[in-house]
Amino acid sequence: MPRIMIKMLAVALVFALMAQPVLAYETHLEDPFYQLTGSYEAAAGAEPVSADPDTEEASGDGGLAYSAGAVLLGEASTGEVLYEDGADEPRAIASITKVMTLLLVMEALEAGKITLDDVVTTSEHAYSMGGSQIWLEPGETMTVHELMKAVAVASANDAAVALAEYVGGSEDVFVSMMNQRAKELGMTNTTFKNSNGLDEPGHISTARDVFIMSCELLKHDIIREYVIIWMDALRGGETQLVNTNKLLNSYNGITGLKTGSTGDAGICISASALRDGMELIAVVLGSPDSSSRFAAATTLLDYGFANYEIHELSVPEGVQLAAEVSLGKEEVCTGVCPLPEKIVIPRGLGESVVVEAAVSDSLEAPVAEGQVFGEVAVYVNSELYGSYPVAASVAVEKLDFSTCFTRLMQSLCGVSA
């Protein structure tokens, strides 16, 4: 082929590539663009993702095979953990950090502090972010709704910082809010240093803590509308968004949730899926590549759906959680019990679930609010699953002369108390 024709083809190829819509990506080692440039993040000045040298194919107690540094499988509505391996080992978690960022945005929305239509102006700081991004320009404006899509679908670091600054006033303040919320949720091994998950010394969490914040995020119905989007666009179609969670196209019942990839964290995912009323979350941290991450999440979710099911609980019909009170201003004390509405049990054992209640027949005043006077026990396949206290819902004071005299007069006059 003549040299001039080769040059013309090369020029045509360059113009064809330039004409393509701008795509917002997360780092994936196996993608063609990574093979050409060293990674999307490398193109933005960040460190390329590398495989964790400590990550090899593991087989836990349940015989599950996966390539990851740490994993945990749990049920979202109950918080029950069904499988774990290295779940409390502190690790970098990359863009899974954005689960907490999105949670705080959701809480700000529901508290009425912000709205989805609010317009956010991009700062120089948000513009400076590397890694996955939608290439926000300083001074550029987008709505909270648009930035939410950019974070949830394309894992955009610049959009995450823009939202953090809008909700917190600055990213530093927002990060303090993230750490405070983590503490409130019982995430005891987590420290956030930024709002997007780019590698930073001391920015760590664990598979268990990721599960905790993932459960909390899924309590907000609005977020489900974003994390399930496969493809969308911004800037009137000029910026195409493609979800980094490839399970959206391949796993039955998938509901989300968030992926992440950095040099320190490896390849990670918190994947959620719903079947037959049971929503499972599979947390996978430190996989060597994207396909291993999705394979590990699939293995965990498949294991959970094959072996467990949701069972609803209730106090046995006809049982009253109450006791008569002697010498009290009230004759009956009602009780409350923190019996869960549903539990996770081994599949096929629903008929074996037994709920038994035992409460005192009578109490003597005074009765303090919260005073325990019974329990409800739950058995699965004849084994105790858990016991839950029955406690006084209100205090009952001891009967005094004034109350006795009033009752006597009402009795003589034929008036009920």
C-alpha cells in the first residue's frame, strides 16, 4: 500500500476517534484503552492499578473459591452476615468510598437541606481530581441530579467532590461528616480522608464496614434509581455515562451498588441483588482484575441465594405482651419487644421456625419504664436463634392514698376509672 494512503488512513482514524462521544470511565485493567495508555487514571496523573501481590484464589470455610483480599456476604434489611473472609482487615477501598458520599447526599436530600434541582458550581478543587471523571471545568454548573448520576453510574471523582463541597461547604468539612456518620453506624475500622476514594495515606475501611454503609444506603429508595442505570448521558448527550458495574447486564436480580479500583485498593465491588424478598450484598475487596471481582461477587451471591431465605417473624397469635400490676396506679403494664420482623434462615427450614413468648403474670408497683418482665425466644430447627426481652413500655407508679380515694369515690358513684 502506498505510504500516502497509509497516512490518509491514519488521519481518518484520528478524526473518527475524535468524533466519538466523550465517555466517563472507571479504571479497568482489561479494557483496550488501558492497554494503550497504562490506565485511565494514569492518563489523569494518578497511579495505575496493579494487582495485589497478596491476592490469590482463596477458598474459605464454605468451600467458596474467589480471587480477593477480603470478602463478606450479608443480607441488607437484617444486617445478618452469612459469609466472611478477612472482613475486618483494614484496606483501601477506592471508589466504594462513594457509598458514604452518596449516603450523606441522600440524607441531606431527605432532610430538605438540598434538592435534586439545586445547581452546583464546580470549584478549582473539584476540577483538579484525577481518575474517573466527567471532566468538570471550573465554574461549570450541573444540578445535584446530574452529579448524582455521574457519581453513581460513572464513579466520577470530580462530581463526588463537587457534591461534597455543596453539602458540607468544603470537602474537608464533608469528610468530617463522613467520619462522624461512620462512627454512628458502628464502622469501627474506617477512616475517610477524601470523598471519592482516590488513594491517600490513612484512607481505609474493611469489608464489614463497607457492608454496614451499603445496607444504610439501600434504605434510601431514591438512590436505587441511580445505581441501576446502565447507560445515560450529560451535557445534552455530549458526555456518555456507562455504569462500571457490569453485573447490571448479567446477574439476575442485581440492584447495584458500587465499584472501585485504585493502585492501593486493587479491584473492588459492593454488589447488591434481590430475589424472593431477600436482598444480599457481596463485598469484594482487593481482587487482581475486574473479571475476578465480578466472578467473586457472583460466587458469593449465588451461594447466598442457594442456601438462605427470608422468614418473617411475629409474636404467636393470642399472646399478650402485658402483665397485671398490683398496688399500681395502672392495673396493667404493656410490654414492647425488639423482635425482628424477619430473619435469614437456611433454605427449606421455614416450617421449623418456632416463636415462644414467656412473660410474668403479674408485677408489683412501682414498675420502671424498660423494666424487663419476659422474653420472646426464636428457634430454628430446634436450635435457639435468638431471645428478645419484653420490657415495660411506660413506668407504673405505686398506688398512693389520693389515687385510692379517687377510685373509691368513683366506685361508689358508679363511675369507671
